[in-house]
Amino acid sequence: LIGDAGSSAYDGEPVLQDMAKQSDSLRPVKQYVVFLGDNVYPRGVPPLGHPNRDDAEKKIAAQVLAIRKGAAQGALIPGNHDWDRQGRDGWNSIRRQDTLVRKFGGKDVRLLPAGGCPGPEVVDLGTHLRLIVLDSEWWVHNDVKPYGPNSPCGTRTEQEVTDSLTGALRDKGRRHAVVVTHHPLRSGGVHGGAFTLVDHLFPLRNVKSWLWVPLPLIGSLYPFARTMGISNQDISGKKYGAMRRAFEAVFAEYPPLVMASGHDHHLQVIRGGRPEVTSAGYQLVSGSGIL
């Protein structure tokens, strides 16, 4: 599980190269690799002719080939940056990424859920594991998306998604369930409201990492606004909160063993099993592919 790899994902990039080598060393054990969203920074896959199109294709190819070189199968799931950084061209950007993943991945690697649909997509891996994939950006996206009676997707409303998620968890049999999304339900990073002293003193680093401009007191306005729900990309956001409540209502009845996500650029293991944290056994945040 690796998330937010789309900033420096090129063929030969050390992390991807090492992942492929480790995967190859485990043959003939069957393996499945999931990239947890934000596969193409900064704004997903642009249209043909755009100056960033070639770069986007190289990033998708590198991630797909890292899976295939290791003799594994796998999936890329959408993140907010893949949806045109949650912008107006988001749905188109996701469909273009879907086309590229099919081109480079063949039968071994897919974009899940496909086409900007919310899912869930179910992948049963052997007899012991069920992977349930959701596009969480679909829930919090502020612009055009496949929704309602004219949607081409199998699930077209929030209720239909949660009903299908309930069925996928209820009918898993003796398999362990792992639910994967880009956005975590709980996080100890900035998207979860955990800002450091550096964030308060140097808020411009959230725009450009090299902007070490001290702004004491004034700088605290930025993290304060984030914790008050100014952005739907934060757990405090209104749409994000609605998504969390919908998923947790399902997990309360049918808890998965693991929920795995990216979004925050950390490695986190959060023990669940409690309603005040998450009803999932564990929340994993694996968003350090960007580092």
C-alpha cells in the first residue's frame, strides 16, 4: 500500500525501483499492490496537447510498470489531485487517467473505481482477503461528477454506495476485509487537524516548501481555519464529515479488519475497534510516497 506517489514517480525512481525488486524476490507468491491516490501531481492527467500531458503519462507508466516488473497485479485509486486537484475538470481528468492505466496496465493493473464512479469495487484475493475500493473524492468533490439518474455508474447516490458497501462487507464470508480509499477517516496529520509549531510560524510552506517566512500570530489563522472546516479536503470539512459518518455507520455493523488510505503524507497505524476512533480494526495511512 503506497499513496501520494505522483509527485516524483518516474521510471527508475528509487522507491518504485525497490518496490519492484522486493516484489520480484517474493515469486511465486501472489501479490497485489495498491497506489492509494494522488497518482499524478499537481492536477491529474490533462488533455492531449497540454504542456504537462507527457509528464503525466510518464508518472502513470512508472507506477503501473513498478507493479508489473515485480510480477504482481494491482490497482491505482483516485485522489483529489487526480480529480484536477478537486477542480472543474476533475471528472474528465479521471477518465483520461483510466484510459492511460488500461493502456499501460493491460489485464494486470486497473484504475479502481473506474471512470470517476464512486464504487465500491470488490477484488477477492484468494480465499482469505477481500479488497473493497472506494473513490472518496467523489464524496467531497465540489464540481461535476457522475451523480444521480443520468450517471453511467452502478452506484449513483451516497445511499446506493453505502448500501453496496454494506453488502460487500456482509457477504465477505470468512475473508478479512480491507477497505481502501484516498481520504482516511482518522489521521494524525494536517488533514486531521494536527498542526505543528512550524505550521503556525511558517504557514507559507504549505504553498511552497521553501518559503521559510516567519509569520507569528498571523500564521496561526491558517491552521485555525483548516480545523474549522474551511476545506472539504480536511476531516473537519462538511462533505468529508458526511462521508465519515456514512462509512462509520456501515463499519459499526460490519467492521473491516483494515481501512487503508493516503492523503496525509505520513505513515500511520491507528488502532481502531472503538466508535470514537473508527470501528475498523485499524486505520492505516500510507501517504509517504511523496517523500
